[in-house]
Amino acid sequence: MERNIRGWPTNRAKLARASTLALDSQEGMFWVWHFGSTSGLCHSGFPASRTQLIIKVTADFSHQYHLSLAHLCLSMALPWALAVLSLLPLLDAGSPVCTNHTVPITKAALDRISGRWFYIASAYRYPAYKELASKIKTAFFYMTPNHTEDTVLLREYITIGDNCTYESSNLTIYRENGTLVKYENETEQFSRLMLPKDHRIYMLVAFPDDPEKIGISFFADKPEVTPEQMNQFYEDLRCRGMNKSEVLYADDKKDLCKTLEKQHEEERKAKGETERDTVLDKDVGDVGGLS
């Protein structure tokens, strides 16, 4: 069986002539098609014909398998079907999965997003958010959860134009629906927390149920991400009806805030504070288990 990697054919005639394994993460489709001998006969007397297995991966990456056996020669089709099915775990392993944005925020989730993070990219349709994102050259920030009060201390270092802007604010946590709320200019900004399998990245989605306003921002524990991590972001865009052309990217080389960050670190050290002290200062007695 010949294997090629290429896009999903839109021409059914081309598909009918194919004998391939094709992967197309953008179209969310995996398929396999194999032909037996078109001129020979099965031992049962039926003409040998095509054996078709189509594996469709839906938007949430739940699999639907379609096995069509026309004028079936079992002795030929069954081994191929078994061989194809044995490939499914490999397809799962290499495919990014759409990240759920309706998962409650647990203590473990808050611990996961604590510490230093870098803004990597974003795609927004809400005009005000899109305009702000277009001005940001790069940004990094520190998240410090307060488990007892359900808040997060956010310290942001943002490079806009030729200036470094520092902001400190408190986010309110609504655990049950996985929402973080930031109060800015007397308005509330709601974002749903999205935690992929890779613990080195996470995302925030705004207006997830409004296709005219939806926006997703992407963060990582390093200023540069791997192709796999970037593909996870792209997949989550696709899952929500967005595409790469809407993405705005950060450029860490344009960062102007490292000097100010170093100054703040020296000030905290002079006071005897550390990042870990700040994260855990409110957690006395909150030990073990997921909340």
C-alpha cells in the first residue's frame, strides 16, 4: 500500500483512483483507500472491487469511522482493514486536539498558570481588543494566584511602540465556568481559560460564543514556541471558526522591559520576597487535593 501525505481531494474521481493514506489537519480529515485487483476474481466468484475506509475527524476530534465494502472479497479486504485500524493510535498521537473552554478552574489549574509567561500571539475580532493587540510588540507577565480569595495578582510588562509599560492588577476567578475577569477603565473583561495537554502553554478566549467578537490569546513559558505548540494554537483557532490570517504575533526581540523587570526583582530581593513566597502567601492550610 503506497502512502502519501497530501490534502483531502475535492474531486471524487481523483479520490476513486487513489491508493493513499492522506493527512490534512486543516480540513480535519484522515482517509485511507485501497483497491484490490480490478480484473481478478475472488475465490468466491465475485469480482474484486474497492475496499474503502474513511476516517473523519470532527471539529472536537472525536473520530467517525466509515467502512464501505463493495463486492467484498473478504480475504483481501480484512487484512487491509486491520492494518488501517492499527494506524489510528498514531493519528491520535500526532494530532492537536481542540481545547475545551468550559472546564472549571481548579487549584491545580491555578498552580499551572502561576509564574512567568510570554505573550506569543493573538487573534481578535472585537475591534477594541484587536486595536490594542495591534499596538503590542511583545509582552510578558507574572501570575500569582490567591487561592483563598479566588484572585490572581497580574504583573504585566508590555512593550508598546518605543515604550515599556508596567501594570499591576487583580483578576477575579470564577471557578465553576472557568472564567478570569479583569477590571480596567471601569469595565469588566471576561476571558475563559483554555488549558491544552502541553503544560508549557495556555490560552484565553474572549466572547467564545459570539463569532463576531471572538478572540484568542496564546501564551507560553518561553518567548519562542515549538511548531507543535504553534499548531495547537492554530487548531484552536480553526475549531472556533478563525484562521491564521487573523493572527497578530509578538516579537521578543523588540522587548524594552527587561531593565525594568530587573529593577523590580532587585527591589523584591531587598525586601526579602521571592516569586514563590508571593504565590504561596495566602495558601496556608490549603494543602492536598484538587479544589
